[in-house]
Amino acid sequence: MDISWWRDLVIVIWGIVATIAVVVVAIVMFLLYRKISTLMDSMDYVMAKTSDIIDYAEQEVLKPVIQLGTIVKGFVSGASFFANLFKRKEEKDE
């Protein structure tokens, strides 16, 4: 048994070990992909439900608040208009 036989033996053993390692990594990645795929489906469901909740909150909470804000702004604008109208009249009188 000379050195070339040992070299060939090491090459064959490393080839077998590398092949087994690639197969194990491929199996682990496939299982991980299946779990992540399930997780991503769950996340899509959660995102859809969250979007529905936000839309509902927008309809039930924000629209009345916006309408109230618009009414208040209208009153303020009207009061400001009448205040400026009377100020101009007073300035013209002077």
C-alpha cells in the first residue's frame, strides 16, 4: 500500500461524506421550507385580518372624528368671517 492508495481512499471517503452532507442539508432545507411556507400562509391570514380591522376602525372611528373636525372648522371659519366683516366695517367708519 503506497501513498497513492491512501490518497484515493481519502478522496473516496471525503466524497461519501460530502454527498451525505449535501443530502442532509437538502432535507433540512426542504423541511424548513415547508415550515416557513406554513408560517407565511398564517402571516398572510393575519395581515388580511389586520387590514379588515383597520378598515373597520377607519369607518367607525375616524369618519365621525373627521366629520366633527370639519364641523368645528366650519364654525371657526364662519366666526372668523363675521369677525373680519365687522372689523372692516369698523375700520371704514374711522
